[in-house]
Amino acid sequence: MGIKNTLILLAFLCGIIEARPISYSGGSTIMSNSDNMRDTVYYHYSPTYKYSLGLEAVKDDYFNTDYSYLRFTYLIDRKNTSYSQRNLYFQSGLNSKGFNNNFYGIHGDWETRRWFIGFGYKKISHDSIDYEDKFIQFGLAPYLGEYGDFHTWIMVKSKKNSLSENWSTFPVLKFFKGNFLIEFGYNDETEWDSHIMYRL
């Protein structure tokens, strides 16, 4: 790959910061997620770009309890081109309330500087109840910023939790600059869905 193509690829990769569950080698990230089911704070450290280890504190509104997860995430596949990137991850967590409380799943994304598609599936065991979380998300960047600029995405997210059995679809706005990202959406049924991330 020539120097010009390498610089274009580097600018593209640096210019897009998504809520990646794995950071660069030796990097760490702190995230907060909130929706109608739970509120979480999650910290992870990436010894290499292939996997991360983390701790997630959960305030579970559905089951009215608090607990923590010891989390492991592994990058199954990544493909970079001069105009796009795709990622596929395995994720898992062991609950502080015992080995019968855990989760595993996959999630992935494909994006250019203009378009974004993401999905996720998670199987959760909570005491004697097993349930599933799944989502799909589509996004469009209304303008193309350079590295270091303030970036905006307009998105649509559709998610379903098998405890409620209903799909919830709603608009989402995502903003990021440098190492900071914030994303939020709203639906009358599922209320606020928000995500904040800071890469340390």
C-alpha cells in the first residue's frame, strides 16, 4: 500500500470513533449505558487490539437488583479498506451473583465515513430466567468532518428484549469529538436509550 493510501486509511480510522468494546493495545475505555431495563457503568482494558477485559456495574431496574459483571470481549474479525471498516465481536460476562448469572453474545458493525450499520445479540441468564437482547441500527453522517472535528450521526435503532416481546424503534443522535462520544434516542414505550463513552 502506498504512502497516500496509508495516510487516507489512517485519517479514516482516526476520524471515526465508535463505541468499540476493544481499544488499541494498552488502551482503556469507560462507558455508561442507560435504558428502560438497566443503567450500567463499564470500564475495560485492552492488553492487545484483539480482546478486552472489563468490569461492569449494573443497576437492574427490571429485576430491581444491583450486580457486577466480569467481562471478556474478543475481536473475531476486522476488515479495513481505504473507505470502510467492519468488525465482529464475541462478548461475555460472569455475574457477581454466581456462575448461573452470565451472558454471551455477538455484535458487529460496518461503516464508512457516511454510512453505518450495526447489530447485536446477547443471551442473558439471570437466576432461573433466560432472556435475549437484540438490536439493529442504521446511520447516516449528514456531513463529513476531518480528523479532530465534531462529528454527527443521525440514526435509527430497533431493539427487542424477549422479556417484553416487543420491538422498539426510535431515532438516535450520535455525536463525538476526539475520545468522547455521546449517543441518545427516545421512544414512548422504552423511554430514553443513551450511551456515553470516553477513551482514556
